[in-house]
Amino acid sequence: MSTKKLVELAMLTGMGIALHAVEGQIPVPLSLPGAKLGLANSVALATLREFSLKDAITVNLLRTILGGLISGSFLTFGFFLSFSGALASTLFMWLAMDPRLGLSCSGVSVVGAAIHNLAQLTTAMMITREPHIFVYLPYLLLYALPAGLFNGVLADKLGFAIRSIGRWDSNGEQDTERSNTPHGYLPSNSERPRSGKQ
Amino acid sequence: MWCEKGLWLVFKLRKGDRLVIGLVLLVSAFLLISLGGRRKTSYHGLILKVKTADGEQGPYYLASFKEPTKLQFKGPVGTSVLEVSASGVRMLQSDCPDKVCIHMGTISKPGEMIICLPNMVFARLVENE
């Protein structure tokens, strides 16, 4: 792993922690347990898109562990919820990136948001042994839809930002460690050309 | 720069995206119909069942609460206070950070729940059989 990639992944991890912390301060106008914008999910998607599954899982799990240590919720109930959600959503977003499915960034993000909710509710049910909390699943899914679409666009923009770092390289060499997602490149939602390089 | 057009949220949806959105809407609509069930007030009175980190509490018969009573439940974060009256149950105060449980308001029909995830308090109304 090159130093550059290490720094970029570290930056993404820090971004995820900061977004997660900021998001916790935004009150949700719904009385729905676990309804969140999921801004950190867009960081996971951008990592998945610009790097690989392994890197995305590393960034996302480091994000939950470090975030848990900072906020003091490490190894508590809330930590397990966000840990399982982050792991499952990253895996399923990777699966949804298959070009045969014909999804764009936002579509993959919606899949990630929905799976995040499903995984969290399943974990909550396993810990509390209270199956009735699944009553909230349809409401959470309906909330995941706009949140997922928004995060997809955000991840798209974040990808532009990450790729534009490469253009400031002093040597200007092609970065071989980037964009090696096994399924090929995920199409953007915006009208801008997908490559930042000229 | 990558943001020369501004952070304008233009986006186009592809065919697969529409499918995913449709699927999510379909699943949530199906779950809403199948899980929602009937929500009528019962004739035989209501029972409040509370599940906390320590296990099951109650049952509390709502009809037996002539005046609003405060019930305290201990959880991993702190104390949650439920106010129980003959007409319904609401979360009066809780030590959790997000206060979602307080914003849930009063529940008064069978099947309705008040959940405090951080403090692991699950209050549920069931029909008296």
C-alpha cells in the first residue's frame, strides 16, 4: 500500500467519524428509532467506488470502532447496531455494484441504506429478543429511500473530490491502486464526465 | 476543479435505480399492510408490558391506574420514566441522548409501542384476553 493511498483512506475514515458525530447532533423530526440520514454511508460508498471492497470494509469498521471509542459507546448496544449495519451495508453495496444490475451511485446507496436498516433491526432483535421492533421496518425503509438517494449523490461528489487529489500530484503518474473495483466503474448520477483526468 | 458547476445536485436515475426504488416502496407497502393489522381500542382493557435490560416487567393493567403514575425503569444509559394512566402510556423522561422515545408521544391502542433503543426499554400495549 502506497503512502498516498494510506493517507487517502485515513482521510476518508476521519471524514466518516466526523460526519457520524455531526449527524448525531441533528435532530430527526420523526419519532422513529434509528432513523438517521446516514451520512457516513456516503463515505463508505465513495471508498467502495474509488478503492476496493477490502478498503471500504476497513474504512467503515475503523470508523465505527474509533467513533465508538470517541463517543464512549464502544461495545454498548448502539455500537453493535452501527457495527453490524456498516458491515452488512458495505457488503451488499459491493454486490449491488455489479454492472449487470444497471444501478447508478444513488441506486447502490439506496440498497446500502435499506440493508443497513435491516441489519440493525436484526441485531437489535437478536440482542433484545423483542421481535416486535420489526413493526418499524416499513417506516425505516421509506425513510431510507430519500436518505439513500441523497447519499448517493454525495458519494458521487466525494468521488470527484478524491479523484481530483490525483491531479495535484507532483509526478502526475497514473494511480494504479485506484478504481480497481472488480465490477468496473459505477456510473455517476450527474451529467459531468466520470473521469476527472483530462 | 471538481466543483466548478457548484455542488448542484443534478442527477439522473438509471433503469436499475427505478427498479430498486420500486422494490423498496413495494416491500414497505407490503409490510405496512401485513404488519399494521387492526388498531382498534379493545373492550377488555389494555395491558402494558415492559421489557428492559433486566427482563420482563409487568404486566400493568391500564384500567387499574386511576390517576397518572410514574414508573421508573433502569437501563444501561440511565433511568427511563414512563407515565401510565387509564387512557394511555407515554415516556415522561429518559436519560438517552436522542429522546426519540419522548417524542413518540402517548400510546393508547393495542400493538402500539414506545421504544428507547439506547436505554433498552420496550413498552408495548397488548389487549387483555
